[in-house]
Amino acid sequence: MTPPPGWYRDPSAPHQERWWDGTAWTDHRRTPEPAGFGPAPVPYPESGPGTGTGGRAKAVAVTTAAAVLVAAIVTGVVVLGEDDEGGTRTQTRTPPVTATAGDPAPVSDPPSSPSPSPSPTPTASEPSADDPAVVEDQLNGVTFPLQDGWVRPRYVAEDDVMMTTDGTYDCPADGSVCRHGLVISRTVTANAESSPKALARQDIEDAADDAYDVDLVGNKPFGGIESHEEVAAGPVAVAGRAGYYVRWRVKTAEGPGGYVQSMVFPSTVGTESPILVRYVFDAGEDGPPLAGMDAITKGIRPIGDADTGGGVGSGLGPTD
């Protein structure tokens, strides 16, 4: 089971914590709070470069410095300390691995049952403090603009959610919790097709079913889909790449229904695998403005490139 996003002990630098975005390690690091005698520190991946326990300790003076240095390098350092009641305790630690700024990201996996630092964490990667209105999808190498009324996802069951509308409401059919808007980003991997147009048309029905028919636990929060209508489709430029989108208007048994859009474009990183972005906007007066789909699309950028955008109808050559 893939662990949830959160701060974990950095496999490359045990003295730091590193952000796990639910799929891969990011470049975000921080220095953890002193452990003291509080809760145990966050574990880093089981395949990481060694383990150790925290605690306050005071080095014991040694008379043979050279021998201790060799012993520390080969077998680890034995540290003796005094607790608050005057007793002693012994701790053995393997030497930590020091990471440099140029080190590549570790290839280790997170533990199967992690205990992240106690703070609410979003599904998407934490943004830079210099650009708080951007959400990063580091796996696919793009950023999404955070529009007014939208927030980074918190406590969302769906995978790969980049942002949601602020707040929740009781779903009209079964009383579970719904949101008026979602933006989801994922890599297309289990499909030999590479045409953005073909992939978008293949996905739109699944996108509608996932959003307005049956949820992840088998409930029908809107009473099921009664009908749909294609309201828009065509070429689209996203992050400087030629893509394609299909948009449906969905009517449901209960509630106002909504709009679902499947948009596919080549990734700007790696093997240029197709990226699938789904938009889910509730209809009705409480739903987000439909123009927000185009606004978000135009604001998608490659990570590190603030000037490359796109939009519906932008021509970048054939998309088939």
C-alpha cells in the first residue's frame, strides 16, 4: 500500500526530513524539531541508509582518540548519556550518510506503515514559499495555478488530486461528503495508445462515472447518471505541448449534475508519457464558474518555466 503524503526521515540525510508526495520523493527538505523526550522521530524508508534512535546524550571523554575514531567508522559510535533521574543509557548508531546539494533523489521506497509528522498534508506536493498560488505535480513535471476559491487537497480519498474547491457539502443522494470541484492529474501508463485525442475520448466516460455515478466505496452520491451531452472538444495547447480535450455535461438523478472534462497532452519530462488531467465542476449556482477550466488550462506550466502556457484552440501542430 502506498503511504500517504507527508514529511518522513530523508533516506539521503537522516538529520533532515523530506517530503513524500504519495508517489515519489520531492526536493522539499526541512530540519525536524528536536526530539527531546517526546514522541519517537519519524522513520525513514526501511531500505534507507541505517536507523537510530533520538535522545539527549553527552559524549564521554576518551583517552585514545585514534582508536575511538577507527571504531566509530567501522562499527558505529557508542554514546553514553545521563537521563533526568541520574541513570545511564547506551545508544549505538551507524554513521549517517551526508547528502550534498548535487546528490540525486534516493530510489528507496517509503515504509509500508509510515507515521508522518503530525500536521495536515495535501496530496499534491507542497509549493515553494515564493509562489504560494501554484501546485506542483512533480511526477509529471508541471504546475497548476491555484484559482480563487480553490485549495490544495486535504483528506481526499481520490488519487492524484491536485486541488479542490474550498469546503464540502452533503451529497444529494446518500449524505456522504462531496466537493463542488476537483482537478486530477495522472500519467497514462496502462495504454499503448499515444494520441491525445484518442486517449481523451477513451477516458471521458470513466471520468464521468467516477465523478457522478459510483464513488470509490460503491455509493451513488448523486443517485447515478441519467444522461450526458458532449458540449465541447478540440485541440488544446498545454504547457507548450499539443493536446486534446473532451467536455461532457452530465445530468444526475439527484442534484444539478455537473461538467466533466478529460484533457491529455505529452509530458514535458522523461519519456514524454501522456498526462491526463480531469476536471470535475458541479453545475448550478454553487458550482465553480465553467470558465475556470480554461483558466486553469492556460495556467499550467512546466516546472521552472513560468512563460510557457497554452489554452483551448492554441495551434501547435497535429494532435493525432
